[in-house]
Amino acid sequence: MAFPDVLATWEEFAGKVLERFVPNGWKVKALRHYHKVQQGTDDYETFAADLQSARTAVGSSGDLKISNHVHINHHLFFANETLQRHVLAIPSFDLKMITINGLINIMTATWNSLIAEWLVHPTVAPTFSSPIALFSTPSFPVMHPQSISHLPPLDDAERKHLSDAHSCWKCRKTPTDPGTDFVRVKRDEDQPNHMCLYAGAAFALSNYSENQPDHDWHDDIEASPPDKPETDHCESSDSEGY
């Protein structure tokens, strides 16, 4: 019985596998994929993981390699634009001296800070609660800053309807809506004293210019408790998740 030629080394075997199963031009395709990775609206950790995976794929070719300098530049200049600006504004930041791990640590901390301050809104995959959590916790609609800032302008009839219902022109909730918690807010340049929903809307309301007149409120609507100072904007009454 005749036997096929025996491969003498592991490298020869690996070469045969590449010839048989790997398409031509895969090295260039891997390099092209690496240079196309960018964060956009994705979470920074997802972007960093995808970029590292693409770099590993390029390095597996053996004759192509992404240097640390190129990798650092890609991490910074293909990241979210807001994240870039905040990292570059750090006084002690030195692109020539920083390591890849140091850059990732700085960008991760800065990204988490931007999320906490509602300056960025990353696209994340939806998560689902367990059946016990779904039935054990009551759910009420909450107005987020993004949704409030995109509400259409009110016409005169809508303003009158909201005023007659002792509700707010900004959050557009009434005292009878489920899950609402109305408090008196402090007058500022564009916002007279009125009762407004706690909805985590500090950033959205700061740019809302419709001027709502003062109202005489019913006695059954409680104002802010004595130990709670007046605020310049609406805040969330439910701190969980905000």
C-alpha cells in the first residue's frame, strides 16, 4: 500500500491547512478589517475588545504586525469624538509616552464619567430581567433627558390644557399621572416657579426655552420638604439606575 508523503515539520502541516481551508488574501482582509474598526456610538469596552481581536487576527499571519504605536493611535483617534476631546484635554496626557494599557485605563475612566454625566449615550444590547424581578417591582414610565429634549413645541391650546391641569410645560406630566412626584423648583432665567416632575431631566430642561407662568397650586400638592433645598432643575426621584 502506498502512503502519501509524510510532512516533516509542523510548519509544513500548517501551510497545507492554510492552502486547503483559508481563502486567498485573508491577511490583507484582516488588516483592512482592523483599520475599519471604530467606536461610533458603541460602548468603549466593546470598541476596545473588537480592536484587540482584529489586531490579534492580523498578528496571526506571522508576516504582518500592528505596532503598539499604531494601535495606540487607532484607540484614540477612532474612538467616540466626545471621548477623544475629553482625553486630549487632560493636562497630563502625553501621547508620545503613554502605553496601550495606560491609554485604555484613561479612556475607560473618562468614558464612564461621560456616561454618568449624560454627555454620551452609548448603544448597548438590551438586557432582560428575571421573571421574579418583573413581577416583584412596579414599573412606571420615566421621562429621560433625551426624550424630553425631543418633545415637539406646545401650541396655545396645549399650554392652556396643561396649565388648567396644574401640570408642567416641560415634562408635561400632571399630578394625577401614576408614579409622579411633583416638587417646587426654583425660578431661573427661563423657568418660573412651578410644580415639575422629578424625571432626571437636568440637561434637557436647561435648554428648554418655553416660559410657563406661575400658578396657584392646590393644597393637596405637596411642595419640597423643609430639609430638601430648592433646585434649579428637575431631578429623578428614583435614584436607582440614574
